[in-house]
Amino acid sequence: MTNIRPDTHSTRWIWIAAIWCAGALFDASQTILTMHAMGARGAWLSPFVIEFVCWLPWALATPFIVELARRQPIVRGAIVKAAIAHLVAFAIVSTVAEAWSAMLQVIFNPWHHKSPPIFIDTWYALLSDQILTFVIAYALILTVTYVVDSREKVQRQMSETARLNGELSRAQLAALRSQMDPHFMFNTLNSIVGLVRDQRNDAAIGMIVGLSEFLRRASEDSHRAQVTLTEEIEYLQRYIDIQKVRFGDRLRVSLNIPVELGDAQVPSLLLQPLVENAIKHGVSKRIAGGEIRVAGARCDDTLRLTVYNDGPWVREDLDATSGGVGLGNLRTRLQILHGDRSDLLLRPADTGGVEVVVTLPFLEA
């Protein structure tokens, strides 16, 4: 059941009263001007008021005509039924309106006839005179009603579509986010297994503790599609601490994120999979390890994040990285959140090594 707020009814009545007052004012003024143009020199106030209030029945009947228009729309398959209903309504409103006008003429005799006007003759003469005007008035009410209703229907459909799209986007983001958690866990658990096999028990325990802390923090924000860049850096730092237990001095990471970018909104778990790929395809394959640099910069309304590693540009590894869970998941999330305003590019760095560049709109939390 649709609930119509009281202020909606008030606004509707205000508009109806304003429109009919304007129409009645125009009709009454036109009548008085015509009377003076024809040389009549009588008092004009009484005829003006009578002509003005003659439209009162139409103003009062308008809400009922609007409701009838909505209940009996003139559409294919119901034209005859709707036409009959509207013809009956038109006949009733016209009859009552001219009866009201004739009664005013009889009571006040605004045109100062020598013999008092007879009600039935006055009613018939007025109805014959005004029938075309009444047809136009009724048609205008129907037209305005259908135009306004069509516009409101389109707006409701657009609003509903936007709401459904928003819910779909949130569901997709939640599904993608849930995909990242087990992906991260499996990789980290495999690293722990490797440490246990190498009998590095203290390192394995430290990695388990770090994993527990990371997952606890991530689960607290699992419902959020976006976090601040400061929070994302905190997630990343916890992940780096876990990986340093495994790689030790072989893993060198530097973070260069200006403080003023801390409030920028970014997709949750944006940087961690990029650093994970850099470790997997760069650092872990070199005995000496390698360096990873994470940087951020703002250019006008755009946020640019770069993850660089000094590993070699190997086509096989890059193909595997591009088609893996991490980058594919991140590209999809960026597309859902920002569409064509975001981009993720994997390319060889000018100074050697490989870099991933993420571009997205700069939006502060």
C-alpha cells in the first residue's frame, strides 16, 4: 500500500488553487475588459467577483477528475470504458458548474437586467456558451495529470534502477572481497608450511601471529567496499610484516605516501594483492631478493598509486599475473566503483623492473 504524506496533499491543493485562481482571474478580467470595450459603464466589481467564483466547482472537482484519470486511464484495451467514465464525469461537473453560475446570476443579477433572470434559461444559455471551454478545461486536467504521472513514473523507475544497481554493485564487491580473503590466506598458509618444513619454527609462529592480527583487522572492515588510504597502508604494513618473517633481509619495502593523501578513498585490499604479486614474481625468484616501492601522488582530481619491484620483465610471469585472481579481481572492483574513471596498468619501468599503476578519482572520506 502506498503511503501519501500529508504535505503531498497540501502541495497538490496549493497548485490546484493557484492554477484555477489564475484562470479565473484571466477570465474575469477578460469579461470586464470586453464589457468596457462594448461601451458598458456600469459597476464592474460585482460582475468581476461573480465571474471569478464561477470557476469554484471546477477547482473543487479537479482532485476527483485527477483520481478518475488515474483509475480509468485512456489506454489500449480500456478506451471505451474510460471514455464513458470521463464523459459522465464531464457531464456532471459541467452541469453542476453552470448550475452554480446560474444561481449566482439569479441571486445577484450582476449585469443589471431589467427583469430578473430565470434560472433554467440562464443555466441553459451559460452551458451552451461555455461547453467548448469546459471541454478544453477537462482535457487540460487529463493531459496535465498523465504528463505529471508519466514523469513521476520515470523518476521512480530511475530511482529504483539506481537502487538495484547499487545493491548489485555492493553484492558484487562483497563477493569479490570474499574471494580475496581465502586467496590471501592460502598463499600465507603455504608460506607457513614452507617455514615449518625448513624447521624455522619461530618464524612460522611469528607469521601465524601476524596472520591472525591481519585477518582480525580485515574482518572488522569486511563490510566496507572502500577504506581510507591510511587504513589501506596499515593493512599493507601488516602484510609486509608477515612476509618479512619469511624473507628477512631479502625483502626491502619502502612506502612513499604523502600524509595529505591519507583521507582519500580507495578499494579495500587494493595494495596488498599488488605487493603480493611483486613478491611472488619478483622478490621470491631472486636469491638476493629485491626491492618494492609503493608510492602515491595526486594530480588534480586523480589519485595515482604505483607499486614497483626491481625484478625482471618476464612475459610468462606477467601473463600469469595479469590473468590471476589478484589483478583480475581488482580491475573488476575498480570498474564497479569508478567505471572508466579508473585504470590499472601493468608495464615495465623506465629504470628497469616492473610497476603497476592504479589511477582512480580522488575522493576524500
